[in-house]
Amino acid sequence: MFNLKPLHHFVLVAEERNFGAAAERAHLSQPALSNSIKTLETQLGFKLFQRQERPIKLTAEGRELYQRARDLLFEARNLDRRILSLKRGEAGHIRFGLVPTFAASLGGRIISACHRANPGLSFDVEVLQTSGLVQGLMAETLELIVCDLRELADPSALEVTPLPPHPGGCFCRPGHPLLAQDRPPTLHEIFDHGLASVHMPGALRRALAARFIPPGDDRPLLQLECDNVTLLSDAVLASDLVLVTTRSSLADALAEGRLRQVGPALDSSAVWGIATLRGRTLHPGAPRMIDWIRSCAAPEEDTAAG
């Protein structure tokens, strides 16, 4: 690779038009700087300066090289800064994946925190169910994922960091008939209005079915399944469907009064965790992102159901 230091010395002499002043800027003795320029001229095969002139002047070849050398040194400095930023995890591109409820709950908050701390990082986010995220992790197209730990069939190839649980509940529009009752509705009464939710792990679906579906009733647990929490919320706002999800995924809608929690609290919580491929060298920014995810995933203090 071409040594850029002599080019740097050449640019200094061209700017100062004096070997002594250029040597001071380079923190070199004048003979050392002169030798560096002579070595460069030998490599190039032509003279760069008219040394008999005072102040010294560039030769025709020197004038041609000067601007190109400045541009090259500028790009080299940029590259050095870029490499340093990459080492520190402050730059580069991270592709990661989130399950839908986590994306709706905390995805925006995490990305905004990452961007504020390191605006040089760029992100590509996949929102999929756990099985699809694990496939991306195994294919090394995803750097890390936040998945539902209940859906990890074989976590032996993964490094997994559990996250704090987020409580679940039932949510409806403010004018819903269930809220007009003089007592909290039962889960069977809520079920009669139809449930909406994201696709659920089998164990969670069975546990909720046992609580919501009356004995002998052969109706399916969910009338609406979709991995887009925004679509689910819009459907619930425009109908008597009841949304089953985490409180954190509806934080804004609950704070603004667009949705209300209804019925008894659910003891089923989101069981999320961060997973990476065991033994894989991660992007330098990935450990910092994991820290942000863990920090943002700390559940906020729950409020009473409305």
C-alpha cells in the first residue's frame, strides 16, 4: 500500500512554501522532512518543487499532484475516523429482528435511543414471529433478535438474555358495552364479544383458551389474528372486538384514552428475550444495542384497569 506520510509532508511544504515551516508543522527536523520529499520524488520519478526559487514553488507535476494529494489525505482521514467509529460501535449498519408485540411496545423507543446516542448507526428492522426471526439469525442475515422465549424449540445454538415480563390484559374502545356494566365483566363475557390478538405461541393459546372459552363451547379463541398491532388497535376502535395484548404495546392509546383496559388482569405476560447466534462475532454496535434494549424493556409501573 502507498505510504501516505510523504504525501502529507509534500502537502505541508506546498502550503508553507518553506521547508522549515513545514517541518515545524510535521513535528520533524528539516533534514528528515527534506529526505521524505526526496524519497517521494524518487518513487514518482519527477521533481515536485523548484528549490532554487524563494519562496519555493511547485513544478508543473507538483501542481498536478497537489490537489489530488489533498483529496486523498482528506479521504484517508475520513476513513480513519470511520474505522474508529466502527470499532467503538458508533457507525455502521445493524440488521435485527423483533416479534410484533415487542416492536409495537418498545421498538420505536429503542431505535430512537440508539439513534440519539449514535447518529452514525443505521438500522434495518424485521418484524416477524419468533420462528422467522430464528431463521434469519441462523442464516446470519440478522445480527440479533428479540423473540418470544416460549417459542424457541431448540435454543442450544443461541445466546439468550431473558427480559423482564410485561403484563397482559384485555382492551376495548371507551364506548364498549362491557364498560357500561355495573361490575367488571368475566372473561367468558369478554370472549362473547370476540377477541383479537397477534399470533400466539401454542402454550399461551391453550392457557388463554382454558380461561376465556366456556366449557363445551367450540368457537376458536380468536376472531381476529394479525401481527400488526396497529391494525388490531384500529379494528378494536371501530368494533366491539376486545384486544388481548401487553399494556406496553398500547401505551399511547391508553394514555390518550382511545382504549381502555377491561376485565380482570391476565396472569399471562409477554416472555421476551434477546437472542444472538452462539460464537458469532457481532457488529461492534450490537452489545450497546443489547444494553439499550434491556434498559428500555424494564416495564413501567402498571396503572389500574379502567
